[in-house]
Amino acid sequence: MSLVPPQPSGFVRVGTDMTAAMAIERDAELMLRVRDGDETSFALLLERHRGPVIHFLYRMVQNSAVAEELAQEVFLRVYRSRETYQPTAKFTTWLFRIATHLALNWIRDRKSERGQESLDREAADGGRLRQVPDRQFNVEQHLLREARLEEVRRAIATLPEKQRAAVLMHKYQEMEYSQIASVLSCSESAVKSLLFRAYETLRARLAHFV
Amino acid sequence: MLCPIQEGGNAEVLLAYCARSLDPGALAVLERHIEVCPACRKFAGAQRLVWEALDAWKPGPVSDDFDDRLYARARQQETERWWRQLHQPRSWFSWRPALSMAAACITVFAVFLFRSPDASNVPAQGSRPETVDVEQVERTLEDMEMLRQFSLAPASLETREAKPL
């Protein structure tokens, strides 16, 4: 199986195909070295993917402590699976599949434990803690910016879980439809449908931002 | 160019346009279409707004001790796994083959036990079954009696010859 899926015609991502292919090969190569007992390769993989995984999980669960905890579990699972690793798919697809699975499980468990209202409150609190104050804004601008960010967070949080995961991978991880489909274990057309509905909801919710 | 909205199911071109992931050729064609299509212009405007709003949402930095905690947990899990393997004989020894072997041994032993007494009664190949004939026994006894009388007869003759007439 080829590690590099073909790019859809008419579309091009910011990075070039060659760069992406090299990055994919690099990840698989590093993971194969981890499988052979090379601990430094695991450190390199962690260095490359720590940020994207934590940020994705943070946007999914909207709680920084939980996001880091889940990210630790993601990398622990990768490490534990090193002996059976086979480079049959993109490393990032595998990584984000684990991350998405853990995030969706956490969200479902949380829902059944507490209910959506308290989740929103805690998400808002957690979100505020994560924001780095920007000194170039005055107080009014800062409050306005915070209010808008709060609306964005709420809009994302109210999306159904799969739509949320699809939007975050499409927007922030810049993943192709085919890769999102692999992560979510669904078809490309299902991903397009998820994204279309999700963006439709977001457009309606954030329309007053003009 | 056909309108991506009116064409139906091709709004992904507009999503790609807002995500700035269209190649230059497709981008130029779509931009010319957007100039003359109010529906696409409205869609693209709203989608661009969403895109910018999401751009503004930046997560904070990762904890400094994230890696240290991860490595500590990995080491702990490795140690636990090692001890589990050491203390759980089931991980390398299964009772299943032993039980099967025991069952087979019991079966063989039982077969041997129940068949052994019969084995002495089983006649050897080629031998005939032994039958006791009462008449034959009687005849034999009579023959033996007759022989005994014969053996006594010469002795009486000798004593008669020795006696003087």
C-alpha cells in the first residue's frame, strides 16, 4: 500500500506534495526504529506530534488538563503498540485515530456523568485559563475578543462529536478528506457531508460577527 | 463555470476556496464566478468569517513537564508489565494442554484397567473351547479301576504258586 494518497485534482495544500511525502516517510521510519528499540526516535516523534495532538484534543474536549491527560494516553498507546507497528497507513492517521477515539469516549462518558450544562461551564473556565493575554489590546477590545472566542468555543462544543472532529482536523490539521475519512472510519462522501453540515451550523451561529 | 451552489453537492470547492487550498487555476476561475454570483459571494463571505473566527482560537502552550510525565508513565507501565509477566504463569504456561493431557491419560488408564481382567480369560488364538463331558469322566474312572485290578491280579497269583500243594 502506498503511504502517499493521491491529491484530489484542483486542490493543493499549503505544503508541497514532496514535503508531505517526506514527512510521512520520516514518521514511518521513526516508528519502525522505535519498534526496533530506538528510544530517541520516539522522542523525535513526540517532538513532531506533541503540539498538534494536544491542541486537537484541547479543542475537542475544551479542557487543558484533560487534553494533556488524553494526549499522554495517546502517546503511551503508540509506545505500547511499537512491537506490532506496521507502516500500512499514514502515521498521523493512526495517531489521530487514537486521539479521536479517546476524545469521543471522554466526551460520551462526561455527558453521561454530568450533563451538557456543566460541561459547557467547565469548558468555558478551562478555555479562559488557556488563553494567553495579548497586551496590544485595550480592556474593551480584550473583552470583545474574549466574548467572540467564547462564542467560537461554544459553537464548536455544540457540534455533534463527529462533525466537531471533522472540522478540527480539516481546519487545524489541514487534513485531506480521505485522511479524515480514515481517522473517522467512514467514507469520503460522509466526511464531506459532515463538514458541510458542520460549517453550515457554524456559519449560522457566527453570522453576527460581521 | 457552473455555479458550485446551484450545481449541488459541489460546495466543497467554496470550502476549499475559503481554506485557501485551491490551486491557482481553479482559484482564478472561481473568483471570476464569485464576482457575478451573489449566492456564491454570500456563501464565501460567511465561510470566510467562520474561518477567521476559528483562526483566532489559539490554544495555550503545552505543560513543560509533559514529556517527563509521559516517560515516567511509560517506564511505570513497562515495569508493571514485566512484573505481571513474571508473576502470572498463565502468560507463558497454559493449563489447557495439561488438562487435555491428563484427560487422555485417565482415558488410557481406564481402558487398560477394565480390559486387563478380561485379557486372562480371552483364549489364545487357535485354542478350542474346553468342555467337560460327564460320560468321559465316568469312562476314565472305570478304566482306572480296571487297571488297578490288573495290577493287583499278579500279586495274588504269586502267593498261590508259592503255597505247597
